[in-house]
Amino acid sequence: MRVLDLKIRKVFASNSKDTIEIEAKTKKGKVHASVPFGTSKSKYEVRYLPFNQVVSNFVSIKKYFLDEFDSLKDVDELLHTIDKTEDFREIGGNLALAISSVFLKAFALEEGVPIFSYLNKNPTMPKPVCNVAGGWKGQSDIQEFLLLPLHQERFTESMEEIMESYLKLGDELKKIDPTFNYSKNLESAWVTSLTTEKILDAISKVKGENLMIGLDVAASNLWNGEKYVYKDKQLSTMQQIDYMIELSRMYKIFYVEDPFHQDDFVSFSVFTKNSNCLVVGDDIYATNIKRLKAGLDIKATNAVLVKPNQIGTITDALEFVKEAKKNNMKVVVSHRSAETDDNLLSHLAVGFGADYFKLGVSGERIVKINEMIRIEEMIEELK
């Protein structure tokens, strides 16, 4: 497959900040891919560079990609040949991912198949994981309060149940939080001044029968180098372990993401061994296979979060997924807080064979949700 031309443009993300989009032209048509980014980031993610610097780098390397390629792996290997740093600090992880993503779309277009089908010949639908309350930078001690289905017949039905519970939660928060006025955070989850326990009580009251509660603690943001600093307390590492175990048991929490800071493999391992939760590693792994292997050595978690923009290429993200699956870990493909109107991530969630897809519940997140509904229909038609 040969790309005839590549263009770069500035587009905007859901937090009103700029990001990049690459457009590729082939004999079959045009495709474009834009890049999301996070608010809460792991220090092990690839390096994002400012727009003007990325444009300059794009102009310098564009010629290498106007060539014949047999596979996406060849494209991504070329990206690593051009930038030999582990974090793409020379050309930018955002530029690397945009090129990798647009080539994936071009290969699917060349074959005349949906992107998810290009990646996976036997696709199934993951279960949704949706942020319904919480916030960043002091809005909430725990960054995200999540809902996800225990069992799933159809993705669409799971989303309907989560959305119904999300709307009920808004009304419940209005009753019990004097400051609540249906304000939403970057992912359109409710922002409330209530304590963690009161939020969990409210969610427990309104959630559908088939729904389980999850938490994204984002504990690296709480860690000051010595203790985990909450609004009303400071906890040592052992106290944080006890607190996570206590919360998970008291509220029958099914999913716990990043309950400890990103370098504390040991605490992750202790918690995984002593809880019945799906313990999900995000910042601790940063979709990096080397860090995953370090975690595997001590059974740090039983699940991984996958964010392609943390690692820079689709091939690297896929290799990370394969390694996790080989070790019987659950796979959660995830959005970022600053998303675009690109629906590629929905295709990656299905194409990677993910068990779960963390994708939000409202606002601009419906771009991914509605694409999942279309994908589910396509899969059902294939059967």
C-alpha cells in the first residue's frame, strides 16, 4: 500500500486545547487521524511536543512515508528508526501516533474493511467502563467513580443501563449535595463536593442491578513522596493499602485502577493478592511492555489499561496487549480526558480484543459510544 500524500493540521480537543491531525491520501481515498492527550499523565508516557515543533518535524520526515509499505508494523518500525529514543522525544509521541493511526486507517481502506475487522477477524464487543462522577486537581479525592456491567449480552444494553444510572445519580446528588448544580468534569462525569464514601453511597443507591462500581484512584496525584494526601487525611503506604481494601469490601467495588503511585509495584501486588477486585494498572505501566514485564514478575495487577498515545504507535500498543493476554490479564482500552472527534479508539477496543472499553458516558464521549453501537451491528450482521 502506498500513501500518495500526507498533510498535517491543527485541530482541537475536548478541553479546547490544540492537537494534531494527519491526513493521508491513497488511490482508494483520504483518511485522517487526530491525537488525544491526558490531564493526569504517567511520567513514563512518550513525549508530546508543541504543535509548531511537530509541524517542523513532520516536514522533515514526511518524504520517508510516501513509499510502499506492506504492513503497519513496517510503518511503525520506520518511526522507531527515525527516532531511536524510547519516548519519541525527537519527533514527538503525538506525531508518531498520528502517523501510525492514519496508516492503520489507510491499510483498512485499502482492504475495504472496517478498521476493527482489519485488526481482528473474530471480533467481540468489550464491556463499557464509564466515568460517572469525580474530577481532577482537587475536584475530588478519587479521580473517577465508574460504572461497568457484571454481565453483558449487548454493548448497547449495557450503555443504556449505565446512562440511566448516571442520570439518576445526577438527581440524587442534587438532593444530598447543597453545592451540586449538574456541573460536569472534562469527561462529562458529575462534579460533587461530597466525600468519597457519600459518593459511593449515592452510586450504590441508584445503580442498575447488573452494574458494578469501579474507581480510578489516580494515586500518583495523591502521593507527595511520603504519604497519600487526601482532603481530610494523610495515609502511609500501609494505610493506603488498608483503605483500598476497606473501600472495596464495604462497597463491593469490582474495578480499582491505580490505587498506588506509579513506582510502587509491591503495594499493587499486595492489594491484588488480598482483594477480589480487578486491579488495573495505568500509570504504573503506561502501555509500555518493559514496565508490564516488571509488574508480571511480582503479579502486580490482574488487568492493564491500554492508551496508545502513552506509547506512540499502534504496533507497540498491540504488542503490549498480546503480552498481557499471554499472562491471563484483562485488557481495558481507554480514552483520555482530552479527546477529539476521531472514533479510531472504538475500533482499537474491538480490534485489540479488549475485555473492557473505558470511554465515558456523555458529552463528546458519545462519538466513541455511537461508533461502538455501529460496530456491534456490523459484528451481528457478520454472524
